[in-house]
Amino acid sequence: MSRGPLGGVVRGRLVLMAGWHHYRFRSSWALAASPDLVYAVLERAEEYPAWCPQVRAAEAEGEFSGSLRVRSFLPYDLRLAARATRRDPVARVLEIAMTGDLEGWAR
């Protein structure tokens, strides 16, 4: 075990930074569908498990909130509470605030 250039602990190629808790996940999809259709599908979060393998469970807990269980490359599930903060069909923007195993927002 050694120290990285910014004081983090180096284990193999992974540098662990004490106090760093900010992550950014970004993806871009090319879809053969109209923007209006994509918006209509994305605003129905409770249906995500049917077509998105990373979303293991989604449950509405009110008109604009719910819970999610997701898994991606990590070998464990993340549990999130989500609340809609922006629903704009004209601009085709959906945004949520998340708490739980991840805290922040998604658009």
C-alpha cells in the first residue's frame, strides 16, 4: 500500500481519497424514437424495470415520489428515494432529487 499524489491510499490502480464523496455518472443514448415518445416513456419510472436492466425495482410512493433499487457495475444494490423536482414536457426535461445510498439529482 502506498500514498497517491493527492494523499490518497493506492491499492493497485484504485486511489481511495478520504473525504471525497462526489461522483458524476454520465451517459448518452442514441434512440430511434421521437423526443416526445422518449419523454413519455421516461416519465413512467415505475415501468423502468421492464426495459432497463440496471433498475431492479421501482415503486411509486405518491404522485411525484417513489423508491428505486438499482444495480450497475457495482456488485451490490443501491436503494434510493426519488422526488420529482422538474417535469417540463415542452422542454422535455425530467429531473429528480435523490436520497439514500446516493444523494443528489438526476436529469
